[in-house]
Amino acid sequence: MNAARIGVIGAGAWGTALAQALASDGSEVVLWAREAELVGEINAERRNSLYLPGAALAGSIRATGDFADLAALPVLLVVVPAQFLASVIAGLPAMKDGGERDLVLCAKGIEAGTGRLMADVAADAAPGARLAVLSGPTFAHEVAAGLPTAVTLACSGGEPQWDRLAPLIARPALRPYYSDDVIGAEIGGAVKNVLAIACGVVEGLKLGQNARAALIARGYAEMLRFGLARGARGETLSGLCGLGDLVLTCSSTSSRNFSLGLALGQGLTAAEALAGKNSVAEGAATAPVLADLARREGIQMPIVEAVRLLLDGAAPAGAVVSRLLSRPLRAEQEPAL
């Protein structure tokens, strides 16, 4: 077993799946969990029945509930929900030897109340950290099962940071691709969560495959419009962390956001659909702040606005769809920003 050089913060489904992938070659991975009973279950029984049932976890995963156990690790994957990122990172101990640490941000969302992307949140909470973003089309249960997965690893430190991180993260079934467009990687992941809710609504209303395909295409146009306005590159959003992730999460109930939209389309309220869930549908928190940002900055995002209305309970799903379909006719392609 190789001595641990990497830790994963957050033992939800995605954090546990990443730990499992990283441990697939026998490397020791330290996995931090908030729940003491979950730490005990992972270490004693090699399973996470709360968030990733059915996965037999590698023996080289060591769970802990103590941040002090992360102090010597130079690379930490931060996989807590977006709305808790600031408080978790602020509580991390400094590197034991005083060196610099890489924080790889794996949450997909925008902070409610501030409108900040995760890299901005992390930069304020841990000013000395070197930041990267890992994003892409990733269902946790498939990653945990060792099925082939490709992701974007966007490095704020450019190629030197990539050269340091890629060998620690890459595995035969987990293939990272390099980018230095951190903004694009973050926006792709955040916006696709909201669009996945919309696609779930289409399924819940039984509007058909034509409607879903149209929504994915027009939703991608909204993602591109918002991303370009914020300084992202179009080629980033057409890659794994944008279009790739969008296609995956808009087509399967394995997506928590799609499942939320499905429930909304079937007539449940947001509160009813979210009640009793262990895992977080990030799009529910992202939609209102994204809609506010778009409106404030004059960016047309009618699908995102429709999701916000549904989550607020301002109108039933059928009425929201009718409102989208009755918008003025226009050209499909718009001038680039």
C-alpha cells in the first residue's frame, strides 16, 4: 500500500466514489466524513450504506472525522455540497510542514446569497491554496464500479499544477483532460444541474424525446451565453465539463437533479420532492441565484428562469412550459459575445 498523499473531503456518493477510484491501485486514500457512524462503517465494514449502497469499498480507504488527519496531505479533493464549501475549507488545518496545498474542487454550484463560483469561495476561505476544478459527466455509482470515466481537470496554476495533479488522480478507468479554464469548468457544472431539473420536468410531463432534445440544445445555448459573458471559453463548455455533463444528467434518473425535475413534472412541490433525501440536488440551490445573476447582467436564460419559478411554486409545471413555448419567435444562432 502506498502512503497517503491525497485526501477526499466529503463521504457522500461522489466523494466516496472518488476515494474508491483513487484507491483502485492500492494507494491509501484518507476520506473525511462528517458522520461518526459513517466513519465507523467505512473502516469496519468497507461500505457506505447511507450514500453509496452496494459498493464494496477498497481496504486502502481510511475514513476519518478529524481534520487533523488531513494536515500532512498535499492534495485534497473537496467534495462537499456547494453551499457548505466555505465553512468546510475555512476549518481545514494548514499543511503540517508549512508547504502549499492543492485543493481540487469537485462541487458543482453557485453560492447562494453571494453569487460566487466555488473557486472564488475557496480563494477567500483558503488564500494560500492552489486551486483546481474537477468536473465532467460522472455518475458516482459508475465511477465506484470502475467503469470508464473522463473528466476535465481545470488548473488555475496551469500546466505545472496539471503535471503535479494528473498522476495522482488518473487511473485506468478515470481519465482527466487538462484545461486552464477554471471559470468554464465551474459554469458548465453549475448550469447543467439547473438544466437537468428542466429535463426531468419534460419527462414528468411526458412531453417526449423531441422536447427533451430541444431543451438540451436550447439549454446549452443558455450555458454558453452565460459562460461567455463571465469569461469562460466556448471550447471548454463544448467539452466534458459542459456539454458532456449536460447530456449525461439530462437523460437519467441516476441524476439527482433530473429526479427532482421528474417529481416536479409529476405534480409534487419542491419541498415534497426534496423531503427525506440524503443526497443534495445542487441545482435546487443554484437555480435562484443563477436566475438572479442572469437577470441582473441582462443575460437571456428563459429555461433557468422557468426552473426558478417551478422551485418557488410560482406556477405549475404545465403553465411554465406553456410560457416557454409562447415566447416570441427568433433566430436560433445569436451573435457571439
